[in-house]
Amino acid sequence: MGQGRGSAAVSVVMACLLVLQYCGMVHAAVYTVGDDQGWTFNVDSWPDQKRFHAGDTLVFNYSPVAHNVVAVNKVGYNRCISPRGSKVFQTGNDQIKLVKGQNFFICNLPGHCQSGMKIAITAI
């Protein structure tokens, strides 16, 4: 009898862990950067009044011949530069998962970041 109870307890614990894992995935949100306008100029205030979580996905919609998305650090964001090793996205429909803490993105084509084509997001 003791062995049956032990395996039942293990099954209950495993089921609870699976439910918790599933709940974590359900709460991840998907945001289209710039909403209907997409990833474009003067989008830097788009994150204002939004609450982001680690695991949320940002969708960057844009014309790949006109723009790109570069994941940068804080210095790259503030100076509108792409530090060595920065990840460049160029599909026009890029989906990027947020990590906990600060996340910075710019368009590194000449003048674009300076014209507000950049966003800074803190994910909790």
C-alpha cells in the first residue's frame, strides 16, 4: 500500500508542475510594436503605459527594404549605434521574446533611430 500512495503523490506533484508550466505560457502576451502603424518613425513612446513581462513577444512589422530591427544594449539605444555582436533582424515580420529586465531595439539605418525609430522596454 505504501508504494501505491507514493506513486500517486508523485503523479499529483507532476500534474501540478505541468499545470504551473502551462499557466506560465498562457500569460505570455504578444504585442505588435507600433500597433496598426507598425515599426516606423516616432514609435519610441509606443511602450508607454504598457506593462511587459519576460516571455512576452514583440512583433515588428515593417518593409524589409526600408527598415530593420537591431537588439542593442543601453549604450546602443542612447547613442543610436549597433555595438559589435548586436542581433540584426530583417524579415519585416520579426518576433522577439522579451527577457527579464531591460530590452532595447533600434533601426540602424542612417537617421532612423534618431527620428524615434527605437524602443526601450523593461520586462518584469
